Amino acid sequence: MSDRLTHECGLAFVRLRKPLHYYQEAYGDAAWGLRKTYLLMQKQYNRGQDGAGLGVVKFDMPAGDQFLLRVRSDKHNAIERIFDAITEDTERLSEAITAETELDAKRACRFLGETYLGHLRYGTHSGNSMAMCHPFVRKSNIASRNIALAGNFNMTNSNELFAKLVEYGLDPVGDNDTQVILEKISYFLNDEHERLLKKHS
């Protein structure tokens, strides 16, 4: 093996396959997924001490309700700072969640959801500000065009990819590698969305 072993960014992904009330009944904790994400991130603490971020996706939210949220920190002990801030909501759940009250619980607790994406930043370039902490988010008023992206990579051709985005007629903001990848995925997602819309209209 010729490459030197190093520690790069850490990633944590939890996708709950059952409704939240199942976790309330089985484990006594509707925020079971959130707590497992915390444990996964804490176990990788050495893989990123320059910052941390967490995204959550809430399924089946009615129009007008937030379903994709993100929190990031570039401060010392970023993981603890993030989870201290967001678990205050879940501690306030005063009664057990049932199938009938699940939506109300997700509305009351900002980071209670079905999918979690955590990231620990090990800054290799682009600085260590909060703007560099993942996940990066691309929001749209069309639900299927929203994206949260976190990665453990360094793109060597991000300048070329940025130029390609400009060729497509886009005006991307930021040229760091993750932002460029997010913009490229978003471009093709929007393209596919339009194609499907025309096909089914």
C-alpha cells in the first residue's frame, strides 16, 4: 500500500425504516434515530475536529411544513454543541408518540425525523469556517428538488466542473469542491424533474 493512512472527514447516516412511534414503543424513545446518529458521530470524533453538521429529513410533512433542516458548528466540541442545541426539543416530548400524534411531535421537535446525515469536518483545504461544514443544502420550493450533501473527498478538478456549470448557463455561488458537486447534482436533478413533468403532463 503506497498511500499514507490519514484521518479524513467522518460521515454518519441513519435511515429509519419504521415510523417514529415504533421506536417509541420498542425502545421508549421516538428520537432513537437521532441518538444513534449522535453515537455514530461521537465514535468518529478523531475524524473531524474542525467542525460538524447534521441534516434531517422528515417524511410525509404537509405542504408548508419544513422537512429538511440542517445545523452546523465550527466551534470547539462541535458535536456536543450541535446535539445539546437540538436535543432540547426532544427532551420536551412529554408523552409517548403514537401513530396519531407523530406529525405533531415532528412539528414540535425540529430535528425529529426519519433520515439523518451527520458530518465531521477534517479540513484539508478551503478553510475551517462554518460555511465549509457539511452537509451542504440546496433548497427548492419543489420538494423533490431539495438536496443535502456531505462527503469525504477532495476534488482535484473542481475548477473544471465549475467551468462546466457556467457552460450550462448556471451562476454557481462558491467554487469549493462540495458546492460544485452539489450544484452539478442539482442541475441534473432539475433536468430530470422537468423531463418527468413533460412526460406525465
